[in-house]
Amino acid sequence: MPKLINHALKILTLFFLMSNSTFGQVWEPVIESENNTVYSYDPTSVKRDGDVVTYWELSDYSTPLKSGKLVVVSSKSKVIQDCKNNRYKVGDHIDYDGHKGTGNIVNVAMVTETNWYSGQMGSVNEIMRDKVCIKQPIQ
């Protein structure tokens, strides 16, 4: 029985550390949109594989997003950028009821397959792409 309790405590501790949204993340602001949403990325999360860069992006909304009883104040998204072909896709996504990825998790989307989207000139995505692809020049 003590072994089972010890195992359960380890799982709970791991869950607590994973749910602590600031654990191990460094958010660097990149751009503020016209509606005052601040977009940041975690430079420690950037992973490169040829022309493809994967990283975590934080969207901190000045005005909370509401859908029924769901209130979202910030979101974290795993973004995959194809630096050479100017396209991107969004993977896993987590919504929070607090600013800067804090507070309670109110929604989680774990994505295994998603479509590529074209990067639009002048968009938040274009500015973010230029930031994370800086070591992988677009040809």
C-alpha cells in the first residue's frame, strides 16, 4: 500500500508541475496587434529540423474571448513554421482564464494532424515567422 501512495504522490507532483504554466517557459514579446493582443514566443522551445521550426506561442488577449460560460484570457499554441515555403500549422493548443498562460486551464486541444496555412503579408504570423526563422533564411 505505501508503494501505491508513493506512486500516486509522484503522479500528482508531475501533474502539478506540468499544469504550472510558467514552469520552464520564457516568454519574449514579439508584436502587439491592433486589438492590443500581445503575441510572444518561448525562445527556449524553438526546435529546428531543416527549414521547419517548431515553437510555443503565447497569445495574451486584452479583451477576454467568451463562448458561453468559457472565458479565455490567454492561449498557448504549438506552432510549426515552414520557413522556406512560407506556411504554418498550429498543433496543440491550451486556453487559460488568466493572463500570460496563468490561472486555470479552460480548454485543451491535442492535435495530431492539421492543415498547412499560407502566411499572409503583414500578419502576426509573418512577423512571428521572421523572428523564429532568423537562423533559417527564407530562400
